[in-house]
Amino acid sequence: MIRIRRIYSTVLPADRERLEQVKAIFRDSFPGVAHYAAKIADQIDHPFRYGYRAVLLVSDTPLGAVSGFALCFLLPEINSALLDYLAVAATVRGRGLGTSLYEAVREYLQYGKSRGLYLEAAPDDPAVVHDPAILEQNRRRLAFYERYGALPVTGTAYETPIDESPAPYLLFDGLGRDTPLGRREARAAVRLILRRKYADVVPPGYIERVAASFVADPVRFRPRRYTRARSRPAAVRRGRVQKDFAVIASDTHAVHRVQDQGYVERPARVGAIRKAVAGLDLFEAAAVRRHDEAHIRAVHAADFVRYLKAVCLRLEASRPVYPYVFPVRRPEKRPKELAVRAGYYCIDTFTPLDRNAYAAARAAVDVALTGADELIRGRHVAYAVCRPPGHHAQHRFFGGFCYFNNAAIAAQQLSARGRTAVLDIDYHHGNGTQDIFYRRADVLTVSLHGHPNIAYPYFSGFADETGEADGTGFNLNLPLAEHTGDLAYLKALDRALAAIRRFQPVYLVVSLGFDILKGDPTGSFTLRLPAMTEIGRRIAALGRPMLFVQEGGYNLRHLRSGVVRFFEGVARGAAEGHT
């Protein structure tokens, strides 16, 4: 099975290997400019050096065998793009892969609401191309683009040669839009293309002379030579390119339904999030995959895992058990009755056990691990809509509506493949995540939260908790005052992100809580929706593969609007580049 997706950077070892294959295909396909292949990695890792953001789409198999690529440059000043190179491996030429890649480029740009795609193509004029084989090749290429309505611009000086080689034609693909290409828009595009590609080789004044030669408004194009005229521009086909964002959710969460008055962690939360995600043209749903229980035991004590499973199966469906006796924990003095023993493994009195709690918590772990799998397979963003939440679950204890620590289990899985940072932006301190990684240096934990003097879980989350043993210096708490607003929160977030940048993780896991918004029944911050957009943008600008794991947020209206605004910011930050 061939898939087409974007390589964002060379952070992941698997992507570095794919990039080496891309360079080999490039050198084989374009021997005259083979040296250019060495620049591709730098272009995608450091976009601002070049004045554009490089988008590298590759076709590959699940095992990472690359069969083709398309390299285009986003030009944000005009919200358009330039297709620079497209090539397929010699072993698969003639099988329609080039068509799939070009259609993937069109689809990707339309997702980003691009106004159009510019491209250059060698001329099909026998007066300037004397080699019959090359001429035929050029004609086939122009015929291919013509099928999509991408035609050469006529009546301009764009084809003025820079050296002895024939100058290319400039083509424009409107990506299915009905409005014609205007002169002003075309001139701006030409200036950018020539400056970014040819500024070091063109003579003085060349760029402005070419731009000024675009006189017709709208721009004129050469009539079709190889295909029949269409009544409408070629529409963009969907389904060619893998979306950068995946969303994962399970229906199993709904079996865990606590009916007691005032219990705000309810199944409707997932429904509100799903509805919000469905309104965004960002996400592709990924099916939940079952994972072995060993992943849970990698961060939670085996006796705790066994207990949670056993006690839930023995409880009556309609009789939740609330812990109410909390002993000084002595392993040799545990109560024999499983329900009474709940206090041995719990940290509060408001997280009940019922017959379905284990099943729901187990499914939430699978959701988070599937999100981690998506990152490992090359996805840039995965959103694990976990319920019940998890960041209060410690190595041996549950509480705060949490049974298993979904984010920590996913981070553990990712840390086996590279340094991993966990950023917790839920209103409440992620005491469980801190507990699990407190003595480790390979996972950085950072938390912004309500000060423990006034916010649950009260006994952890202080600024002086920085880690122990090997983990000393790898835990950062940023407790914030009651009624913290947008500016103060964003200032603290910048401190958190600076620490993550210094750590230079391969992966970033974000415990995502919308209870930081003003009006949440469990929080006291006063953040507004525009701040959520900015928070998402700043996090995504780190340029790392990101797994967002749902934690808190109990106002359904805020959940719906917060998800939209937050991930709009994530999309913007991901598009802005990398640090």
C-alpha cells in the first residue's frame, strides 16, 4: 500500500532515512542539478533561511520504502506555492505515481487554503529545443499539467533566458478556483519566485523587468494544445495525501457513567469534542488499536494494575465505590475486602470505582498509545480524545477522575525512540506524570497549573519540585495564581517552551485541559478563547511531532469552542515553521 504524506523535519530517524531515499531519487532524476539534493534537508529544517517554507511530500510504504516525492515552496506573502521538483523512482515510472503525487500536492495546498500553485516547465518549442527526445519529454510533461488546467503564461518576459539554456515556461494551477489570475497577484508571485530561486544568477534589473512585463489583467495563458477545453477548472481530488493531523477516540468510554450529582466527568465531554473536531478540516480519524497490558505496567505498579482490574469486575454495575478510608500505606497490612482496599490505591474521595471503570480506562490507554503510534509512523499531530483522563494517576495510585496515566504511558512508549517532553496545560497539576518520571532524565515534565495552595491536588506542583536522582532538573512546575489571565499565562507558557527547546526532545506529549478557560466549574483561571489559539500556535511552533492527550475541561460549550480555537492555533503554528 502506497501512502503520501509530508515530512516535516529530520527530527525522526525514520524520516532521515526517507530523506536519504528522496535524495537518491532526486540525483537519478535530475543529474544536471544533482548537487541541489544536499539542500533539501536544510530547506525543511530551517525554512526562514530561504524565505519560504518547504513542503516535502513523499510516497512510501508502511516499511518506509520511498517511491517518489514532490517538493514545493509555500510563499506566505501571497498565500500560494511553487512546485519545484516532482519525481518518482525509476523502478515505478509509468504506474501513475506521478499523477498521485501531483494530485496530493493540489490536495495539500487546498487544505491550507492556498490561492494557487505556480510551476516551471521546460519549453515544447522546437525552435529552442533541438533534441527530439527532450522535446517529446517536455511535451508530455506540459500535456500532463494541462489536464489540470495548468497552462503556460503568454505575452510576458518570463521566458527571457538567463544563460545559454532555454528559459522555462511559468505555469499556474488555480486549484479549481473560478476567479482568474490577476495582474497584481501574478506580479507579486513572479517577484517572489525569481528572488527566491534566481536572485544570485540574474543580472541587475532582470526581476523587475520580468514582473513589469505582466501587463494583461487578468493574465493571459496559452491555449490548450494537448487536451480538450474544460467548462470548469479541474477540481481537487481528496484522499491522495495523508493529513498531518489524526484524531483517535473510542466509544468504550461511554460504559463508564457516574450518575451521582455533581460528578462532572461525563460521557458527553467526548461527544462535544468529536462534534468540534468534525467541524475542522484538519483531522483524519485513525482507528484505535489494542495494545498489550505491558505498556501500562511500564509506568504503573503491577499490584495496582491487578487490583484495579479485579475490583472493577467484582462490583455491581449500579453500585460505585468511593474510597473513604486512607491508611498509612503498609503493604503487609492491606484490607482483605477489595472495595475497602480502594483507599490504599487512591488519593481522594471523589474518584469512584464501578464495574466499567477499568474497561473505560483500559480503552483510554489504547487511544493514547494509538496516538503515539501515529507519531512514530510519521504523523505530525495526533489528538487522543481520552476518557477518563489520566494525568493524576501516579505509579501506584488513582484519583482526580483518573485511573491510568494515558499521557505518561504514551510518553513512555515514545521515549524508547527518542527524548520526550511532556507539557501539561490542564488547570490542575499533573501530579501523576510528575511522580512517574520524577527520577528520570530522558523524559522532561513541565506543568502550568493553579497553585497547589488553592487547587487540587494541593500536595504537589510546587516550584521547588525539580526532580530527584537522575531526574534532578528535569521537572519544571509553574504554579500560577488564582484568576490568572491571558497575558500572565502566555508569559509562563513561554518559560515552559523555552525549557522544552533547551531539552531538544524528539517528541512532545501535551496533557490538554480546557479547564483553564474562564468559567470552567473546576478551575479559577480567566483565559479567553483567543488565548487558546495563541497557546496552540506557540506550542506547535516548536516544530516537534506532537501528541495531545485529553485531560480536563468540564464546561461543554467551552470544550466545543476551545477545541476549535486551540487546534486552529496548532495548525497555524505548524505551518509557520520550526525552531
